[in-house]
Amino acid sequence: MKKGIKRILSLMLVSAMTLTLLTGCGGGNKEKDAGDAAEPTPVENETEEPAETATEGAKEKKVAYITMQSLSAPFMTLCHQSVEKLEEEGWTNTDYELSEASEIGDAIRSAAADGCSSIFVMLDDIAPMAIELSDELAENYPDLTVFCADAYTAQDTPNVVNIICDSWESSFMAGYVAAITTEKDQIGFIGCVDATVIHRFLYGFECGVKYAGLGQEVVVSYIGTAEDSLKGQEVAKAMITNNDIDTIFQAASLSGTGVIAECKEQGVKCIGCDSWQGGEFGQDTVYWSALKSIQEAMYNCAVAAQNGTLEDLVGTGTGRYYYYDAAAGASLYAQEDLELLDAETQAKIKEVLAGVQDGSIDVYEGYDEYRFSGLE
């Protein structure tokens, strides 16, 4: 029995952090329907408008979201907010939640044949197939743009765009906030795995702590997995027991929910990741979140492609990417978190944010090799 593609008809938003192990530790399991199928075919949106209702000469507002990750995984939930916002504005979206790599090509072709003007393929586990099919798609669907969201796979095609929303700047801001709000000389960092993608959270965080100039040490632990909340809780308990800390920054996906639970149990402040986690877990514990505004970037790209203004974001030619950082308008933290702090602290944070946005503060100082300089 081969698992087919599941069409998701509704999805409750979950404000939670995630990364995938390749491009941001994603994870989580979601039960899927099993059945024999010759080729993957999504269930049509029940409220989809007939094609003939589209404005004459205009592209239909249709988009597809293709992922090998569970749509219940925190990072997928965050990314999916982009297409939900489009749906609120009258777009039709089709979700393809794949269970096998062999389904990727059929899913992309199916979405293209369905008349989508934009297709989001999620992460580097799907991007290579989208790039491989780019010539075929360009020939048969010249108005289609494929966006490889949070993917760093290099490509040299005119109809594929990488959407890159880095974690470094928001982690820098989180480090600065941790340094000026902690009452201890040590600050904790817990990552899901000891890998390059998590290092960007850690090193950005360390740069922010260092920028504050108060001399704190960052204590680091790794859970070893992105999908085990109980293990995350155990690692957090050990860190709190063995160190004199009152603040932990977790970049650990589903395992990070265990870190938050232990922080709550022990009365330790926690910094969330990717989405605003104070809303789900309570700002009494998660008083700050380092946002990764990928959903904003994805929305911007779909609208620009629909309106014929994509070149303004990514330029012309081949090998295009949209690098969404603070200077481009990315949110690095939530206003709800800022408002928890006293006026003097808020003023300091706003001043640092302005420096990050205009480049007068070098958030990569000491880490030149980590600066983003395009896809190679």
C-alpha cells in the first residue's frame, strides 16, 4: 500500500518554532490516509471557483504548497500562514503533503497543470526536483513561478526563485535582549542538533550577547533530535541544575516544547524561536521570541509574481533568490514581547534594531564566513 498525497482542508495555526534538519529543524508526525494510487492527486478545495470566473486576460489567483514535512510541524505551520493569508484575499490554495520522494515530480506537475501562478516547494528536500523540472515547466507554463522556500539549493533557472529568510539577525536581537534582561552571568542555549543550520541561531545569539558588552557566558547543549519533547525537557533540566542561569534560548523545534515546559516548571525565562511562542506557551515563561518571518517573504513573493512585479524583488535573469532580512522589512521580534519590558529597555532594543536595519551594527562581527553572499 502506498501512501498518497493528502489534501488538507483546514489547519489550526500553531504558534511554535521549527527548524528542519537540513534547512531548519522541522519534525513531527501526522497521520495520513493510506491507499493504493497510481499517481498522487490532491483533493480539490470544496470552495474553489470555476476557472471561467477568472478575469479575462488575468492569471488566476491559484497557489500550491508542497511539503515532505508534516503540516502539523511548527515550521510548516508558520510557513503555511502565507497561503492562508492569500486565501483570505481570495486565492485558491492546494496543499500537497507528500509521504515519499517519488511523489515530488507528480505533485509539481499536478499543481502546474491545475493553473497555479505560484508553487511553493518547501525546503531543500524538494527544491532539487523543482529545479530539475524547470525547463519543462517554463515551456508548458510560462507564467508559473516556483518558489523554493527556505531552500539553499543553488539553481540557474529563470522561473525558480529561492526564498531565504535567515535566523541570524533575530537571534542577534534575542542575544542582546537576553544579555540586558538576565540577572545571571550565564545564559543558556539549547539546540535540537549540532549542525550548521543550528549554529546560525547559536552564533547570531552569541554575537548579540557579546554586543551588549556585559560579559555573560553562553552555555550550550544539544538534544540530539528535533522531535522529542521529553528529551528536550531532560536536557533543559540538566542545564538548569548544573548552571546558574535564569534564561534559555531554545532552537529545537518540537523538542523545544519540552525545553519550554521545563523552564516553566523551574521558573526560568525562555526565548522562543521562529514564530511568536509567547502566545501559545505564555509570556510569563516565553518572554521573547526570535522570529523567522518566512511567511511574510512567501506572501510577498506570490503577490509580486501575480502582479508582474517579481523582478523588483529578485531581479531578472537566472539563479534568482529573495533574501528577506531586517533591511527588507522582516520582523525580528513581536511587538507583544517588546511591550513587556520597561521603557528604558524598549528604547535600547529599538536603537539596536535600527542599527541592524541600516547596517551600522555588524551582526556578523567575528563570523565573516557566515555572511550570506548569494547562492553558489
